[in-house]
Amino acid sequence: MRFPMALFPIPMFCLVIGCGGGGSSSSSGGSGSVPEISSISPQSLSQNSLGTLLTVSGSGFQSGATIEWNGVPLSTTIFGDTKLTTTIPTADLTTQGNVNITVNNTGTGNAVSNAMVFEVTGPAANQTWVRSVSGIGTLNWISSDIVHGELYASMASTDPNSPNSILPVDPVAGTAASPVPAGNNPDRMTISSDSSYLWAGIDGDHTIQRFLLPGLSPDISFPLPTDPQLGPEQAVSLEAAPVGPHTIAVVAGSFGIDPPGNGVYVFDDAVQRPNSIAGPIAPGGAMIDWIQWGADDSTIYGDQYTTMDAGGIADIQVSPAGAQLLSYGGGLTVQPTISQFVPGTGLLYSFGGVYNPVSDTVVGGYSLPETGTEACTPDSTIGRYYCFTAYSADGVDITYFELWVFDLNSFAFLNRISFGTSSNGTAVTGRMLRLVRWGRAGLALATYAGGSQYGNGGLFLIDGAAVNPNATPDSTQGTAGVSMPNNQ
């Protein structure tokens, strides 16, 4: 069974615009060009929530751009021409209902974008629930499509119910739709920046298949590069570019060898860019098993999953000519199998550790159980870091299944929810594989079979106050967890 790969950071410089502030036009588009919103995050908050960061993604945002709340400008921070953020005032969250979110290029003739609907929902719950998705057993990966409100599970060739397929999952209903055939053993998946494509590595066919979203219609397919001995390879790490929807980066290699990675490649649609980074089989090749784009399409970070040899974080420059390894140093013992990069902080979150990949330094960490398996994910919009753990304590052969929640920025412990143990029955089973966010207050956990101590794998949906205390849960079905003190 494989384990997750990684994600990474570089600092971004921004321009803070005062409420309703104007300014001269610059960046993309001509004078008076109309901005366009493709997504907002979060899409809702519960009534009387505290002020929360709102991220608006799209195109054509200019130097005077402001986010508008039902036409009223909010103080806006600009990250280039594709991303804006603002803090929603607490006073604007006192009344339930729908709000129109627009972007106004105030410095270029007040050109106003299309509107996206933000919902102020009913009061938040004080409980956290978990439920399993029926019919999902042996899965390789999950991805979350926040634009279309779907989860996608790649089902292994050995799954007894839906082998060699991708299952769309409605996380609100907690049900899987009909399986979509996806070749021999679909595995790693990634979603394009505009949620128009889902890319999947098809391990048994040694290809990458692209699907059109939200319908999961098969689109282009192309073979992966071969190794220096012309042997077939798989996508051991696959990541969509953060800006260009047609661009992906892939580590080609084989899950059956150690280390699995054997070269880094960049593709536009099905066309490989000329320059790539050789793997360890080639003379002088780099040991890179996982990759993650930086804040834009010009930088990729990577490393080994063991970090035993090169160590540290690989800094890869990306240009129209392809990928070039600039440096590989620092000697950090980064644990990349469950890592993510947060553009807002410019940091890499890996298990319980937090790293700056530019300076190759440890920034901080979260206090997690010392043994067991974890799947973690950050959410910078509400400043939280989540780890679902399965661990044994005090030398007793009992496995505890728990969600641990921390403040993303201060590393402080916030909550610990128990969903049972292997001795008294648990609502979650399996060893941790991958954790992703969905909905207003949801997490999706993928697990794999771990023998008698952990149980069978599956897909589990967590929803409620421990995930987001300021949001109305999308569902209150399932088994209620129990809040625990911060001790082990």
C-alpha cells in the first residue's frame, strides 16, 4: 500500500487596499477590464460566527480591486491577479441569508465581476459526528472538489465492489454514485486550479488519464516516460499547477521499488515540456519521491519520502522549457507523506512539523501521539490544523481512533475527539491514508486495511464543531465523538 506525498511553500508579497480604496490600474487586462470570480472559500458560515478570512479566486483582478459584500467594499488583500482575501466582519454575520460576493476593479472604471453566493446559515452545532460511505473498501486516493461539492475516490484493482474505477461521492448525502471506469488500478489524483479537470495516474496502464468535471467524462490520456532501461513507470506523485489549469507535474517511478521516484516531469495537457529531472537510476540523478507546487507555476518543491540520503527540500525551477533542479539541501528530516503547502503562510505542514522550504528551517510543530499513523491537513481560511490518528498508548495493544485539532498559526491544542477504540468498537477503521476538507465543517478520511489491530479500510466523513465551530454542519448523521482532554 502506498502513502501520501507532499505539498510546499514560498512567501508571497501582497498589497493591502483600504476599504473602498482606489488606485491606478496595473497588472493584467486593459483599463476597465472586467474581473471574473471562479470560486470563493469558504462558501458559508453560521450565524453569529466570528470574523473569518474569505478567499476569492479568479482572474483579471487589478491593483485597485476590492471584494464587495452585497455591493459594500471590504478591506482587501491582493495576491496577484488571481487571488484576493478579506476578513468578513462579525457584524455582517448576524443575519441568516444569501449574500452576493463580487470583485470591483475600482481603479479601472469600477468594472464589477460576476457574483458568487455566500450563505449565512443557521447556528453552529456543538457536536462532531463520523459516518462511513457504504460500498467503499479498497481505495488508493481521495480528492476534494470544493467548487462542485464532490469527493472522488480512486478504487484499486483489488476492490471487491468497484475495482478499476473512480467513484464520485456526495459528502452531504454520504453516498457514492455509479463507478466510472478508469483503466487498470487508478491511484494518485489531482484537480486543476479551476476544477475543470481531474487527472489520475493509472498504475497498471502506466498512463495519466484526464477527466472532465463535474461529469467525470474521460478526456485525454497519455503514457508516462519510461525509465533508463525502457521499463514502464507509474505516477508516484501527481500535482496540478496552482494557476494554469492545463499544467501538471508528475514524479514517474514505481511503487514496487525503494525509493519509488525516478524523475520529475511537467506536462501541458498531454505534451511534455522538454527539460526534466533525472531520477536516481540515471548517473547523478536526484532522489525525489514527492512534489508540490509552490505559490505559483514557477516553483516546485520535492524530497524523498524517507529523507535518508539527500535530506532537506528540493527547490525546482519551472519554465516553459520544463523543470530544473536548483538546489537540494538543508538536511531536514521532513516527513513528507502527509504534507501540504499553504500559500497564505508560505509554509510546509508535514505530520506534526512545520517547515520553511526557502530557508530550510523548522518553524514549529504540533504535539501529536508519538506512535501510530496520522493523516493531517491544514485549513488556512479558519486557521486550523487537523490530524486523524490511530495509535496505541501505554504499551497496551489497543488502538485509539481520534481527531486532533490545533491552531494553525500558534500550534496550540484546540480539541481532541475520540471515535472509539479497537477493544470497545470504533466508528472508524483502518490505517490512516489521506485527510481532506470539504463543505462547511467537514473532513473526509481515507484508510487502508491494517490487520486485526486497525481493521478494514474505507472512506469516513467527519462533520461538526471540532472541524469548524463557526459553521452549520452539512450533516448531523453518524456516530457522535467524545471530546477528550489533552493528555495521552
